[in-house]
Amino acid sequence: MPWCRRPGDDDCTRRAPVTTLSNTPKLNLPAVLQAVDALLSHDASAPSSPEARTALHALLQNMAHDGHRRSDPIREVFARLGDRWSVLLILLLRASDFRHAMLRRLVSTLAAEGEISQRMLTLRLRELERDGLICRRTLPTNPPGVVYALSEAGHGLATQIDALMNWTREHSAAILAAQRRYGAVAAAAGGAAADEGG
């Protein structure tokens, strides 16, 4: 559809994104690097290797570049990935454009969490639209209908979600085994603590 930019399209005529400003200052890199170095040098349990210090400095430099505030794009995208509904909405909209009511029925049918409220669906769709991941178009019907589509950025994020899902599939057996081991150790520790306390 020409109203929403997709891979290979030249134009996107969706609503302008809402800009949010944060009062949180940018990361003061020199001060934070100094604080991290002080933490590492004064704590005997902290890693003292130059590699660990270099890795932490690289992390902080990336945070200074990418942003550490809640309103910075890197934090917003990871928030989308971590919320209950956004990944499913992105994957559904990759399959096709959908009206609001159909999206609600699909999400409520497919999600392990069950039914999504109309309010929550509207909130998630607005956040995805604000972040430029989906496009919204009002249909000239009576009453007006709304259709949502995945934007070019949304298609790019869906590809990255596929990569994360593939990684999870490849490592699911190891993750489940680790969870079982952890549960057994925790249960044994809990039982031992109960025996000692009794």
C-alpha cells in the first residue's frame, strides 16, 4: 500500500510521530568512567583484569552514544521487545495489514496471556506508531475504520526478532536444562535451610 513506507518504498504518509523530551541529562561519560574505575579498584570481589575494565569502558561509551534515558530510542525498542504484546503485534502486522478489531481478535486468540483489552491494544499500537514501527490509516467509512501496517523500520525489527527467536530455538534445550538444575539446587538449599532452622 502506498500509504505506509515498506522496504523498497520511497514515501510514507503516516502521522507525524509524537516527540517526547526527557529532563534527564545525557550521560556524563568522564564522571561515570571515573566512578566505575573507583568501584573496580576498591572492591576486592570486582574483576581486576584489564579486559574487564576495557569491556566496561566500551559499554559506557556505547551508552553515551546510544543513550541511557528512558526516552532514548535504544531503551524504547528494548521496552517494546519486553512488553507483553508488541512483538506479537509486529509479527501479525508483518503477515498483513489489519483493522483494529481484527488485531484484537487475533491477539486474543494467539496470545498465551489470553484476551487483550481494547485500551491496552490501543496503547501498544500508539507506542509502536510513535516509534515509527507501524503506520496507521483512517478509512473513509461510517463509522471511520482504522488499518495498521508494518513500516519499513518495523519490517527491519521483525527480521531481528526472527534472529532472536532462532537463537532461542537453538538454545532452548540448554535453557530448560539450566532452569531444571537451578530449580534442583534452589530446592536443595531451601530444604537444607529448613532442616538447619528446625
